[in-house]
Amino acid sequence: MPGSDLKLSEARTEGYRHFANKIWNASRFSLMKPGGFGTGGVLEVSDRGEYTLPDQWIRGRLNRAIREIRQSLEAYKFN
């Protein structure tokens, strides 16, 4: 579409990188903490494929984001 160019600044992408790094570090910290966060030391999903409510929510949001990104890329909508 004409006029829908995206302005991409290096400062903005660096801010996104810092945010992603914070998420990465928080997840690493939570996985290193044995017995923390009310899980009884078990931080993995059961073998039967049962997910906790937060796990289901995260997986649902991730699947929706993947679906929307694929549809946008296939339609050449990069914004």
C-alpha cells in the first residue's frame, strides 16, 4: 500500500532487544530456582501432555501470534 512505509530506527530496535533480553534472563532465573514459585521443585510438563492453566494461556497466545504472522507474511503485509 502506498504511504504505509514503516520508519525503523536503530534506537527503537535496541530497546526491543533489551526487553527480549530481560524476558530471557527472567525465564533462566525461574528455571534455575529449585522448589520455587509453588511448583514443588518440578518445572516441567507431565508426560501425559497435561498443561497448567498458565501454560495453556501462553501456548494459546503463542499459537495465535504464529498464525497471525504467517497470514500477514503470506499476504505481504509486513506492518
